[in-house]
Amino acid sequence: MRLARMALTLAVFFGMTSLASAAVAGTKTVIITKPLYHHHLHGVAVAVVPGAVKNHGDIQVKVHHHHHVKKAKTAAATAVAKKKKHPAVVTLHVTSKTKYEKVIHSQGVVVQRLAATPNDVVKGSHVHVAFTHHNHHARRVHIHLHVQKAKVTVVKKKPVVAKPKKKK
């Protein structure tokens, strides 16, 4: 029993050392990084402050709160329950790496998604921002446009206007 256990231990040891030496000689080490996790924010743009460099600046967003109130089971728990305090206005930093997109809604259905620019974010526009939490750098900004009771169609080509024929 001991002989079999020792043989198995030695086989595993030599197998691991041969794999480690082959990996060092023939391959590069790959550093695996964690993806940037995004936090999301819905709200209305209160102010847009341009920066000194093109496509840089700050967006101040008044946050829409979507927290549901949980009912406490006892009277003592309701007296002790505390509300989370969220800042009413959050400042987000915008860089040249930030991606912008216009999202057009018609009667609650997403109709179009169009490319946008930083100049499309104006005071009063509804935005959805994905950002990194530790430094509030915006990664994606979706500008929501709501169209009421109208059909939105995409015109890909300019209409051709027929010229009137001359009479002879």
C-alpha cells in the first residue's frame, strides 16, 4: 500500500515538473486581467461641463431612484429602519474613450439605435450611463429620445424628385 502511494506521488511530481518546464520553454505567460465592471445610472443631465481637451469634460446627472420600499414585519423594525442616502446629483467624467449612442423610443418600444457625439448630451436630456465606480469615468452614455404617437422610419436614401417634362 505504501509502495503504491509513493509511486503515485512520484508520478504526479514528475508529471507536474515536466509540464512546468515545457510551459516555460515554449510559451509566453499570459496575464489575465479582470474586466471593468460597470455601474449603471439613470437620470437627467443637469449640466454638461466641457474640458480643456476635445471630447473630455464632466456630465452632472440628477439620479432617478428605483429603490423599492421594503415593509418591516414588526413595529420595532420600522422604527429602526434607515433609508439609504443617495446623492441627488452625480458628476461623471467623460473622456475620448467614452462611447455615445442615441436610443429612440416610440410608445415604449426601442425603435432605433444611432451613433451620437458628446455634443448631443444637453441639459435636460435623459441619459443612461455605464461607469466605473472607483473614479466615476463614464464608459457608455445612452441618450434616450422619446417620440410620442408617431412612427419613426429610417430614410436611407434621399427621395428622387422627378423633373417636370418640357412641352414641345
